[in-house]
Amino acid sequence: MKSLLLAISILLATACFAQTGGQKSFDFLNVANNARLAALGGVNASLTDRDLNFFFSNPSLTSDSLADFASATYQFYVADVGQSTFSYAHKFNRIGTLAMGIQHLSYGTIQGYDASGNETGTFKSGETALVIGKSHQVLNFRFGANVKMVFSTIAGYRASAAMLDVGGVFIHPDKDLRVGLVVKNLGIVFSEYSPTSSTELPFDVQLGTSFKPEHMPLRFSVTAYNLAKKDVTYYNASAGQDKPGTLDKVLRRFNFGVEVLLHKNVNVLVGYNYRVHQELKLDAAGGGAGLSLGFSACIRSFEFVFSRSGYVAGKAGYGLTLSSNLNSMLKRR
């Protein structure tokens, strides 16, 4: 256990010196890939054992309790852009439970142009991640790691990389309280888009907590993310936008989520991401940017989760996740 804690400490020290400027490649890894996560604002590092798909967010958030669960998700975005996610957990005799998943974001059909503005035909682009995760619990702490291969194809240009996520979560023995920490997307680039490109991985450090007050039918989640970046603000001074203040800069690093526990089989989900709101809102109105809603319902052996994520006025993303315990379903049949 001491060696594992030392390894995590070294990773965190390395994070302090990570590059912070510029846009990242493979940034689709930071997009919510399942309906529950999308409905809770898109970022979560602490909600354990509720959804198999959360191992994509933090490998320590799933355990043996989710063995034999399978899940499929499709996220609908604007135009024909969409994301598909498939995950499955299986308990092996010697190594325990492994979580496995595939995440694919399709950018749809895109019209191509040359330097003079002439049409060159249409093309399809997309990005894919293959992920395997393992967790291990020691007393009230659970640690986990994800290994993933990532592939990107954009307009005929291809890039690939191998990445590692390392995470941990504290689980209170008596209270409904979780505190999670994850270091995401450490890795190496195998191939560049072109001989002159310089791919930068979407490295991130996230810290969050999920807790349910004893006498309230609510579970709250608060997650701080982009902790390895010095500044995450974006504003257009030439368009007359004011420079963000100190409080604004702090709030852009937080994501808030609430589960309303109406029934053991029915929950309402609400999320708010301040950074998304600030960057996507219209000048005249917020348009619901950054606010997400959803619900989950268990019907026999299946769980359905639906989400709606607001972007700008009249535009939103929708997600649908279907999950089931395959072993339980087969026994029932």
C-alpha cells in the first residue's frame, strides 16, 4: 500500500509541471460519455458503485459489485455528431473484476475545402478509445488504474496514443460520503497527425466529493477539475467581454451535481457546469448553457438513464444509457 501511495504522490508532483497552454488533442476523452455523467454536469470523480460507466471518469469508482454489468450509451449532439459507448465488467478467478469499454465519437460527414475555398468532397472523422480498468480496495480506500489506447482520424490525418488514469476514493464506513481523486491521461503519443504536428495530451487532475445528508432525499456531488492548469479562463476582449475576476476563475474549475432520490428505482438528476455556462452563453441570455437534467429508472433487470445538456438557446445534447446485470437477467429467464 505504501508503494502505491508513493506512486500516486509522484504522479501528482509531475502534474504540477504539466504544460497548460494551447488546445489538446484527443480532447473527446473529457466529454461525458454516458447519460448519468452528462446529467450531473459532465465531470465527477467520486460517485462510486452507481454506474459501471463511471470507471471512465475514475477507475476506482467501480468494484466487484458491478461485475457482469453491461451498458450501452448513445449521445446525440448537433447535426449528425454523436458518441457511442459500450462497457462491461467481468470477474476473473485470478485477477478479480476488470472493467472494459469502448468510447467512439463520430463527427459525422464534413464538407472539405482546399486553400482557395473550392469543395474537395466530403469525409468522415472520428476518435476512439479502448479502455481496461482495475480497482482494488484496502480498508476504506479503493485504488484503480485505467489503461487505454486512443485513435483519432480527422480528414485523413491519423494519430494514436497510449494513456493511463490513476485514481483513488475514500469510502466512509458509516456515512454516505465519498472523496475521490484522479490523475487522467498520462501517456505517450505513438503517431502524429503529420510530420510537423505536436500532439499534446489532455492531462487533467480532478478532486471531488459525493455525499448524502442523513435525512434528505438528495445526494450532492462537487468536483474540481483542470487542477493541473494555471488558467482555464477564456474571454474575447476584442468583442468587449470583461476579463474574468477571481471568483469567476475559481468557479470555472467546479462542476456541481445533485441526485433527487424519489424512489429506490427512480432518480432525478441535475447538474451545473459554470465554465460551460460562461463560454457558451449568448450575449443577450444564458440560453440554459451549462445546465443539465436527467432521470434514471430501473425496470426489472434494466436501468434506463436519460439526459439533456444545455449549450446555447435552442441547442442541446441528449443521451440515453441502457444498463443491465447480464448474469441476473439470464437467471431470471
